[in-house]
Amino acid sequence: MSSPETAPPTIQTGAPVREPGRRAVSARRSTPLVAALAAASLLGGGVALAGAWMLGAFDEAAVVAEQAPTGRSGSGTTSPSIDIASIYRRNAPGVVQITSTSGGQGGGQALGSGFVIDKEGRIVTNFHVVDGATEIQVGFSNQDTVSARVVGTDESTDLALLEVDADATALTPLQLADSDAVEVGDPVVAIGNPFGLERTATAGIVSALQRQVRAPNDYTIDQVIQTDAAINSGNSGGPLIDAAGRVIGVNSQIETANVGGGNVGIGFAVPSNTVESVVAQLLDDGRVDRPYLGVSLQEIDAGAAEELGLEADSGVLIGAVQDGSAADRAGLEGGDTIVAIGGEDVDSVDALRRAILAYEPGDTVEVTVVRADGARKTVSVELGRVPES
């Protein structure tokens, strides 16, 4: 990840990636039945996979939760072809190189990418590119390098918003697309700074949708876009662009065959709709608040319910309840099956997450559960806030 003009930087690497759902929590009231199940992540309202602090630092194990690719209705790009040269000419001036320096013993530099989003000098990148930085330098295509300040970060989606003092005429904002309209097979272009090679373009397609990856704080980022466009160390924070020249995601991670390995055709981008939401909140409050229930979960269907002897035939089974969480305070227990939120039926972890995200931290929501003995009960839960880790 070194720049050709500088000595190789010392790269900050993250903790080893753990298997999805293998999260250390203080759990209570977990039944033997539930303990035997593979619990999903603590439900914290949209949250993120990804242990690699720099692109390419994954081990082979699991950065993707097992989930089939899902097509979306509505086409982001229907043409099978893409004018890469035109997209590059239009967008490359808005892609920047980010060098973050951390001080103290064992400090070093991290190299990544980012892109301009407005004429006020705001730039989107990955949280892991600037995490712990004492100084951030942004390099533009005209060879100007300026200092940047952090407007806000959201570790749970691995996103950061920076700001630079630059003349508006020197800024080329990139347009965000509606990532919900993206489809598998859509052609894409990635622009970034792999290994310090400034504004490199690679092309490919959208390989899959609705992947889940882990954020630096071990939460789950969902709705992630998978692509085979080549991205490597240094591409972190750069844009994934559709055939119309709009940003559909922020390139954040790759799957590799070994720790520190290169591209094998499996990359992941945080979707642009997530980026838009996070940026808006960072501009308003400098932080992103998400509601938090505090349970580990396992989806069930009628067949699984019968096999396990559960009283509910569909819903989301609580594997364990985190001590001190909103669920704990409301009296929810491991072995309860959540069947409705706010009076609306839920039958999957995704449906439950979406239902919880409709609320704010501190809101009270009615949660209907079927207990292990078959009793149906509705409890009021005052939602908490997603913790820092």
C-alpha cells in the first residue's frame, strides 16, 4: 500500500476476523436448546461486518454471512455495455487519495481513497482509512495536497466524512445513485488508489446483492454490494460507479485467499443509500444514532419449529439477551420467539431489523413474543442506543 514516491508506510491492521455471530457478549437466560443454535448478531439496527482495517487484510474464513444473492426490482443500469473512458474522464477528478498519519509509538501511515460529494469540500471515505489519525492529507488530481478535518465517523458502517478548505472550482462532486435500483449483472467501474497508484480504474459487474460484512466495531453492515471489479489495498473509500456515472457504493473490503492477499474477484461496497443516510446524520449531529435491542437471533420456519419443539411456527428466536440491554430491561428471555414488532408480524432477522430501524433510540416499541411454554405476550421495550463496540 505504499506510494511510489514514499517509503512503505506502516499499516495498521485490525483484530483477526471472527466468524459471523461469534460475538463475545454477556448473555443471560439462554436455554440449552438455544445455546445449541448458531445465533445471529446482536440486533443493533443496521450495523456492520469487516475486520479489515485496510483492504485485503482478511483471512479466508468468513467475511460474508451465508445468504443467497437477491435481485432487486427496478433497473439501475439496463445496458450490458459501459463507456469506461467517459466515466473515468467525468469522475476521476473527484476521486482523491487519502493519507492518514497516526502518532505515538507504533504509529504509521494508512493509504486509502475517497471522493468529493459537494462543492463545500466534503469527502466520503472509509472509517478504517482515518481511524486514529492525527493528521489527514488529501491529494487531488491536479496534484494539490491539502489537510482535511473529520466532520464525523460511523464505525458501524465503516464510513467517514471529511472536509477540506478548497476552492469550489477545484472540486468535482460525484453523484450518488439509488442503490436499491441496482441489479445483479449491472456493469460497474471502481476508481481508487490501489497500492498508491493514483486514480486507477477497474471494471466489472455487480456480482451479488444484500451481502453482509463486518464493520470495524464488529457490527453487521447489510445490503452490501458484491463486485468482481478489481479492488485492492488503497481502494478503501473509493467509489463504485454505475454505467450512468453515479456512485452506487463505497469500496470497503475484499475476500482473499490469505491474510494480506490480493484481489480474487470478490469485493464489497457499502451501498450509496446507506452512505446518503449516514452523511446526512453526520452533517446534522456529527454522529449516527441507531436503536438497539440487545439480543442474538435465529430465524425459524414451521419445519424448524416442529423439529425443535417450539410453540411458534414462524418468527425470530432469541438465542440470548445481553445484560443491561433494552431487551433485558423489558424481561425478554432466551427461548422467546419474536413474532411481531409494533403490531406488525416479523418472520426474519431482516424484517425485524427493518422494523427496529423505524424507531429512534429512546422510543418505546411493543414487542410480541411466544414464550417457550407457548404463552403469547406483548411487552413494551424502551430501545437503547447502539454501543460503541
